Amino acid sequence: MFPLKVREQGNSLVVTVPKKFGIKSGTEVVAVKGKGNSFSYVPKLANPFTDPTIHFGHDQEAFPDDSTGRESL
């Protein structure tokens, strides 16, 4: 456990992260507020729907038979 101190910087509050945590400078994080005034910072993830490097692969999706139009009501 590392006790950290919250301090004011302009109109913001700042928490300094110890280098021992291994987080690189410039890393984007998202603040998550929990119960009892707790909070966590988690790395910001890329949006998979706007990331051009992610492909969902549905172009080659095939079904074993053509059951369209034979649904039971």
C-alpha cells in the first residue's frame, strides 16, 4: 500500500503516481468512482468500433443451410 496525498493545482486536484507503479508518462486513464468515496484509475481502452486495426471478421460468415423463409411462427 502506498499512501498518496491529494493536492491542488489551479482548479484541479492532483494525485501523484509513484514511479514504482510502472505507468508511463502520457498514459491516458479513466477515473472510476466507487463506494465509500473510493476511486480507481484504469487505462483508457480504444473504441473497437472506431479502431481501424480491429476487424470483426463477419465478411466470411457462412451458415450450414438456407433456412430463410422456413421459420415457425
